[in-house]
Amino acid sequence: MTHNRLSALAPLFLIIIIDAMGAGLIFPILAPLFADKTAGLLPADASEFLQNTLYGIAIGIFFLFSFFAAPLLGDLSDRLGRKRVLFICLLGTAISFFLCALGITAQSLSLLLLGRALSGIAAGSQGISQAAIVDISTPESKAANLGYIVLAACVGFVVGPLIGGFFSHPGMVSWFSYSTPFYVAALLSLFNSLLLLALFKETYDLPEQHDLSIMKIFHTIKYGFTLKSLRMLLLVFLFMQLAWGIYFQFVSLYLAQVFHYDGAQAGYFLTFLAAIFIFSLTIGIKLFYRFFKTETVAIIGFSLMVAGSILAVIFQSELSEWLVLIPIGTGVGITYTTLLALMSNHADDHIQGMVMGLSQSLIAIDWFIGGVLIGPLTKMNIHFPFVIVAVGFVIALLLMCRIIRVDKQNATTPSV
């Protein structure tokens, strides 16, 4: 990366780190919050199935609203520029965190869900940041630069869960509670919006104006899947994110119910996962790209995810839950950026924002479905979601193998 490009991206990396810190504060809290019958958010006689279902809805409603908002925001950033839309997202995120905190304090589930929905609407920063990276990247540097964005998010996510666990623990300070991390996250988002205005320089030359529509998401998805060069990659991405979404959203609840983890312990677990992501995005992906082609790196990543998820099904001890994070986290880390780079390379320059927004929408709908499925899946068996995760990763691996096989056949078939 040249000095000019690095100086252009450095403020963006700092913004992403702080944004991820705000998100990371929250994830260790929600599972213990819904599992704790004394928190007052649910009736004292609420069944475990109701707890799990409402937890899944609280997680999933974020991704449902993000599904509709992400492509609209991505397209809006193609029209208004990355900086303006990022600022709107950060302000909306701050307001949403305040609503969530008020919902917990007032023991109002509806207010908490309203805050989670607004968080989903405002959660366009990752896709827009990816589009900003693409704006100033060459085809050769695109995968690595996208990896830097994910790395920046992971750095924030290392710190976020630790802070969230700390601020939710009344043993640290008497007035700390489940709502405190949400207030902290809101303040971080407000600070981040000011940081954006002061440091970030626009990366996108605005083209001719075009109409926007909230229904554009359906046209975007349809258009993406009609592009022959993108269709199979989008299917791979879809199954990968469905499996990963179920795993990530479920594992904190699993640890809370089976091993009685509190917010601090869940924070340590997620911090360990984020550290694995950082390793895979700094050392792991460079090693893989040194010796293998892009498609082969994706196969290696999927193989690691399949191996880790199968081990999670077979071994069900507390230690094994920590150990399987190594192959699963490494696989997701290297495969996520690899698939984004492959999709970007198969898209024209004028739809890069749309493609990045589409990727975030696919993540959103997958994670919404995954969250909603947590209740029914755990009702069958507390370990059953791990089986579904393994199946999803296997399907994604098989589809990726088919893509490589078809590409090889096309490359060896002489043109007429």
C-alpha cells in the first residue's frame, strides 16, 4: 500500500475500530440478559424456549432491518458520498444504543427491540467502509485492503467484549448493570461521528444522480443473482454466512445456559475469537496467499470451518468450545475477505457500492434467519444448532469446489 493510500485509509481504520468496539460491547451482554430471570426483562416464569426465542428475535431484528437498509445505504453512498452516509449511520447507532439502555433500565422489551431495529437500520458502516476501500484499491491490493478493514473491526472487537463484560459487572462498580455497556457504546458512537467529520476525507467522486427506493434491495438481489459471474459466489457467501450467523449468535447463549457464563466470561470468549480473526487476517492470510491462488485459499478456509464445526458437534465440553474457535475463526477470517474480493473482481466499477451493500444484505438476512431459528433448534436439542452449522459449511465448501471445477473446464475449453 502506498503512503498516500495508507494516509487516506488510516482515519477510516480508526473509525472502524471504535465502531466495532461499540458493537463488541453489546454481544456478551444479550445472552446473559435473556438467560437471567432476575433481570426483569422477561416474566420470572418464562420458559427456556421463550427465553431462547426472544433472545433470537432481539439478535435477529437487528439483521432484518439491516437487510433492507444496507443496500439502500450502499447505493446512497454512491450518490451522496461515503462520508455523509457514514455520519448518518454513526448518529443513528448512538441513538439506538441509548434506546436499548433505556429499555433495559425500564424493563421494557419493546423499547429494547426498537433500539435493536434502529441499530440495524444504521448498521451500514461496514459495507460503506468496504466500498471506500474499493474506491482506492487496485485489483491486486483489493483483497488485502478489505482484510485490513476486517482487521480493524477485529481490533475493536477484541477490546469491546472486555469493556462490555467490565461495565456490566456490578462486582466492579456497584451501579454497573446490563444497561451500562449500551450507554458506553452510545457515547463511543457519538465520539466516532465527530472523529469522522474531523479526519475522514471523501474517497468517492460523485457520479450523476439517480433515484433511490427502499424496494431496491429486492431488485439488487435479483440483479446480483442474474449475473452469471456472481451467482455461484453469492450462493457460497449465502450458505457460509447462514452457518456462521447461527454459530456466532448461538454460542454465547449456549455458554450461558450450559456452562453458566456471565457477561464477563462471554466477553473473554468473544475476545479470544477476535484475536483468532486478527491472526488469520495479519499472518494467516498472507501465508496462504503466498503459496496458493485466491480460490484455493477459499477452499482451505471452508475446510477449516467444516472441521471445526464437526468437532463442535462431537465434543461438547467447555474446553472444546474454546478450541474449535481456532479452525472456525481462522477459516471465516480468511474466507470472508477472499469471497468479497472475488465478488468485487467480478463486478463493474460503477456497481462496487451496490455489490458491497448486497454482501451486507445477504449477511443480514442470513443472520436474521439464524437468530429466529435459535429458539426452535434449541427446543429440539441444545446441541442441534451446531449440526446445522456444520451442514451449512459443508454446502458452502461443495459449492466453492464446483465453482473451481467449472472455471477449470471453461479455461480448457477452446473458444469457437
